[in-house]
Amino acid sequence: MSDTKIPLAGVIGHPIAHSRSPQLHAHWLRKYAIKGHYVPLDIKVDNFERLVRTLPSLGFVGANVTLPHKHAAHELADIVTDRAKLIGAANTLIFRKDGQIHADNTDGYGFMQNLLQSAPKWNPTLGPALVLGAGGAARAVLASLLDIGVPEIFLSNRTRERAEMLKADFGDKITIVDWAQVGNAMEGVKTIVNTTSLGMVGKQEMRVPLDALAPGMLVSDLIYTPLQTKLLRAATDAGATPVDGLGMLLHQAVPAFERWFGVRPEVDDELRAAVLR
Ligand code: NAP
């Protein structure tokens, strides 16, 4: 791309109207006075690869990718980062000047940066963690919890086989807990993370017993619609530290924005307010 062109980026999904990424990136583009645009791109599964390959010629420097395309984005890329390989899915594409497509997954980075910023006193190495869910987001969460030194992770999923696949990939520090026992598994853990879609607007409410939540625990929910889930309300009532999912969305966008537009952006209250507006 010639330097005189205005750089474009966007988020590809189907559906995509609900995405908050356009407000997020628009805020940073304004804040750093960058002449660029970030747009939502509603692309169906059958058209994904063909349309992605046309984007660089239209002036796109990259794109975020969300459901249902995260696996396909990982598959079509020429270069895939180790963390995207581990997760088997990409949420960020970079269209390089040499024509190659570079795929990354910044969900785990966003998840961990959010916890570190929101709960600076949290020490994840002091006790086990419990992770609910075994989908793509759970993979990113497991990788980053192990990376920061969590000694043991209890993993529970409605469909046990999916949890077993994750244990096979992530190893001996993972102990599988039956979904019916998830309430008991909360006892004595340092960190709890919900990566299921339970509690999200339009999905089922979380019905697992929450009476073992206690002070000293960090409780994180990846869901951000609503911002205050039943799990997070119960955590607050129990004196635990709640961390909502919006911060993960904000932080996962940092490496992508930096690669596309050349400025490392800040995650602050102003950004949060802009995205919530
Ligand atoms: P996914 O691959 O579809 O996984 C969905 C998970 O939810 C699976 O573990 C699934 O269990 C579980 N689940 C769904 N319905 C359930 C029910 N009725 N009872 C018990 N478990 C149920 O999705 P994903 O990509 O991992 O995303 C999971 C959630 O994280 C979504 O809500 C997504 O919006 C959120 N997320 C947030 C961020 C952020 O930036 N904050 C980033 C990524 C994802 P089964 O295996 O049994 O189906």
C-alpha cells in the first residue's frame, strides 16, 4: 500500500451488528489523530476466504475476526503465531506488504492484561484456578493462566469430552471436574473464570451453585453483555473480586491496533466509556 492511502481495518463476523469493536477502534483513531477507518464486515462462511483475500487490494491493513470465522482465519493465514496455533483459532489478521497474511490470537493476552489491570493485588500463583467451559475462549484462558504460573487448573464443561481434549493439549496441571460438581470445585480456589456463554443476553442463565464464592477469590466472567452477570453479582456479594469481560475485549485490541496503525493505544476509563456509549 502506498503511504498516501488511508489505512482501513475492520471486524469480520456473521452476524456482526452487535460488535463493539468499531466504537473501540474509532475512539483510538480519534484520540491519536490517525487518518484511518475501522468498519464492521458481515461476511457469510462460504464467502469468507474469497472476500478476505480481496481486502488488501481495497486498502485494508488487517482485520479482527469473530464468530464463526476464527478457525477459518487461522487456516488461511501464511504465518500463524505460536499462541494462535495453540488455540487453533485467530482473532487478528495482518495483511503484510509482501502479500502474506499473518494470523494472531490476542484473546489470552487481553484476558490476562485485563486481570492484571483490574485486580493488581491478585496473585494467581498462590492457589488453583477453576475454569468453566471448554470452547475456543477457554483455550486462550488456560494458556494464559498456565503461562503466568497458576499451579493447578480445575476444568469443567457441560460436554466432558471437550474438556478432555483440552487436557490432552494442555497437560497434567489440568484436572477435569464433572459439570455436576462445579459448585463444589469452587471451594478453596484462588481464581474462577467463566468462559461459557451462560448468563449472556439471549442465552441460558448460569444455574451452578455459587455459595462457595469467598473473599480473596478473583472471579472473572468473559461475558460483557450484560456487564454485571449473575456470577459477578454473587462474587461481589461474597466479598470476592469481580472482573467483567469488557476489559478483555479492550485489551485484546491493543496489539492489533498497534500493528495496523503504528501506535500502541491505551486502555483507560475514557475508552471504556466510549465503548459502553
Ligand atoms: P464456544 O467455543 O462456542 O464455547 C461455548 C462454551 O459454552 C462451551 O464450553 C459450551 O459447552 C458452553 N455452553 C454453552 N451453552 C451451555 C449451557 N446451556 N450449559 C453449559 N455450558 C454451555 O464459544 P467461545 O468462543 O469459547 O466463547 C465463549 C464465551 O466467551 C462467549 O460468551 C463469548 O462471547 C465470550 N468471549 C468473550 C471475549 C471477550 O473479549 N470478553 C472473548 C472471547 C469470547 P459445551 O462444550 O458443552 O457446548
